[in-house]
Amino acid sequence: MTDASSPSLPYRPNVGAMIFHADGRIFIARRTDMPGAGGPLSEGTWQCPQGGIDAGEDPQKAVLREVAEEIGTDKVRILAEHPEWITYDLPQHLIGRALGGKYRGQTQKWFALAFEGTDADIQLDAQTPAEFDAWQWIDLATLPQQNVGFKKPIYERLVQDFAQFAKPRA
């Protein structure tokens, strides 16, 4: 997926969290910095929590930190780590603008997490400015049909790779 116009830019190391509710559904949230934010839930761009890995930071620690920062909860535990790093390039119009203009895309380590709290434990305003303005639990299989923008191929892959966790837990 390399963009020939940005080969000199590196990929940003990143973690992603696919958070599974006890009933098997997953958590998604709507970005505040994309069109449709603040409107009806049928609008906007949705994603699973994700964020950069700090220099020298362990990916497992990074994913737990990102979940706490972005959705205000530590009521999760790691179920599995994706065996591969998944890399994507930004769309051409975002290169030089998104991710501080320093990266051509991201290389991501994804984790399946078990949510062990209640809905009240999710606080989107845990950081300022908030990254998300709304959230919901959805069936894993429907994730690629949500407006997930250019990350759709990644989510299609994760739906398959993490399908085993989309079952009710005892």
C-alpha cells in the first residue's frame, strides 16, 4: 500500500484497540475532527480507539494508555495481540497534513480487549480536546459498513482476525 509520492516519509508506530463487550459487540466512537461530528449518529466518521506509541513504549502498555486517554476507562484487559503489524498509507490529500504532516501513514499493532466495566465507565471527555463525541456498541460483522473512511480495509481484516472474540463471555 505504498504511495510513490511519499516514500521519504516514515510510518507512525500506532496501536489499535478492538474492545469487546461481554455480549460480543464492539466499541466504536465518532471522531470530533471529521464532518458529521455533533450530528445524528448516522453521520460522521467512526473508528475503534487507536493512537501513537511513545518512543520506547511497549505496545501493550500503549494500547491500555490510549484507551484510558481516549475513552476514559481502564476497565479493559488484553485478550489477544494481532500477530502482525498492519500498515496503511494516508490518502494522498492527507499526506503532509494529517499526523502532524510527518508521516505517510501508520503501522499498527492491534489488540482485542475485553471490556469489564459498565457504560458509565466510558468518559469521552477524559482528555481535552475530546477525540470522540459519541460512541456505541455494534456487532463486529457490521464494522466495515460503518463510515470508517479510508481505514475500511483494515477493519475488514480485523473483523475476520478477531471474530473469535465476538461471542458472549460467561
